[in-house]
Amino acid sequence: MLRPGPLRHPRGRRDSHCLPRPLPPPRRYLPRADLRYDQPAALGALLRLDAHIGTHHADRFTEPDGLWDQWVNALPHLRDHPAYTPAEQRRWTDLLCDFAEGWARP
């Protein structure tokens, strides 16, 4: 059974800080094209938290020509790919969390 967590039930502003902390500093981490395995999920989760609790922590990553754009553009197969926009990452995170929420109900 899934337990409540910050993505499913954000409790407040402190939840928005739970994602960036375990990662190396974003200015060093996002530009590294070799660390592509969790970038989309981390951004989607941060965007979801921002939307639910009214913060704007993801803005520093998603500004035009910012760290997200630099990371996507560093990988030729992702450049201009419609699945790698911040909005699409948020949409997928919402779908996954909504699915998990449906399975967690008794």
C-alpha cells in the first residue's frame, strides 16, 4: 500500500524542498548530459509541488535558456522533442500520481 507523501498530498512549503536536497547542486547537475536518468522525473515532481503549494522553486530551472533547456539541448535526441518540455513533465507526473492515488484508496 502506498503511503501519503509530498507528491500525493503536499502539506506545505517544506515539501517543496524535499526534492532538490538529495541531488548535487542543480547548477552542476542539470548541465551534465550523462545524468539523464532522473532529470525529467525530478523536474515534473518539483513542478507538481509548486502548483499544489503555491511556490515557484522550479522557475529557476525552467526559465528560457535556463538549466532545463541547456540539459535538453545537450542531448541531440531530446532537442525539440515534445515530451521533454516542462509542461509535459508536469503532465506525466500528475498522471502517475493520480494513478497511484487511485490504487492507494481502500
